[in-house]
Amino acid sequence: MTHRVDDMPLPVWLPESGSGPGIVLIQEIFGLDGYLRGVAEQLAALGYVVAVPELFHRFEPGWVGEHDEAGIQKSMEVVQKLDFPLAVQDVVKSVAYLRGLPEVTGGVGVLGFCLGGTLAYAAAVGSDPDTAVSFYGSGVPDQIATLDQVSCPILFHFGTEDSFITGYQKVVDAVASHDGAEIALEPAGHAFLNHLGPWYAEDAAGRAWDRTAQFLARTLPV
């Protein structure tokens, strides 16, 4: 079912029970593709009401990118048009919208991958989700000085062989002195959870997903 927040489409998945805590799931550069739909279904199967804001709605509505070299290149061109502060607002508005849905019982968290990992962190800095999970957000290391503004539990994931994000040690250091923040490192490259992408690492993905599910069970219980 697709809801709308202002002019932005917001597809929503319900758990089998019909209600539960909310999660705003934030896309990679590929839009709402088969991979992200699969993650939404997995989260709904855990008991969450899941919403995916369409971040490119202002300039490339309905964008879905392929995961081959040409598709990655095209998606990189599309994401250059993104107004980052507006995208953070879209995520924050989506959190507020979920909180107002009768199907949402309990808190609302944010969870994002890559571009979405950076946005999940920025939303946790600038607003009040109940929990946050940031997978390999390329902008996170340069923004991590704002971690003291995050009041909710937050879990960061990075791959130690990620050629796009070489500054993850800054996040490791910041997390060490911030209550409620956790970090998980996997011996993998970028976007290692995405089974449609070129850097998928099955073992690392399995461990990271299990840790995420356990973190959500603790910080956003169903």
C-alpha cells in the first residue's frame, strides 16, 4: 500500500499481525528495487510496519537503477541531483507520519543502506527516532563529530575492505566514547548486504543481518 507525505510516495508494508513498531527504510542510490523490497518484507516478517520514502520524487520519480556497471553509473548521476537537507527532511517527515498511523504501536526507527545509511545517521542527529541502523553510510565518517547529538541507540555497519569508505576508524573511535552507539565491522567491501550488487558477501551479510535483528529486538521491541 502506498501512502503519501506531502508530494512524496511512501510505500508501506504491514506485518502479519497488522500492527507493530515502525521502521523508515532508506534506499541506496538504486531506488525501491527488488533488493530493498526484499529488506522491507524481511523487516515486516520480524513484526515491523515498514515505510520507504521515495527520495528522488522531486526529479526522478519512480527511479529504479540496475546493479551492473552502467546502472551504477546512471544511479550515481541521478543521486547528484539530490538535495541532502531536503532528503533528511523527507526521512524525518516519514518518521512523524508513521508515528501517526493507527497500525504503528510503539516507537519508530530508521534504517538505511549506503546513501540511506548516511541519511539514517543524519536523521538521528537532527530529529528523534527511537533507534537507528546505518549500513556503510559514505558520509558518516566526515559527519561523526555530531554523534553527541544522537540521543537514540544507533548501530553502524562498515566493511573493512570498502574502497569507498576508508575513514570508518573515525566512527570506531567516536562510538567508543558514546553510550548507546555500537559498531560492527565485517571483512567485506561496500554494500556487502545487497545480494543483487557486485560486492555481496554472503557470510558477512548473514552476520550483519542477525546483529541488526537482535539490535532492533532490544531497542525497538515488537
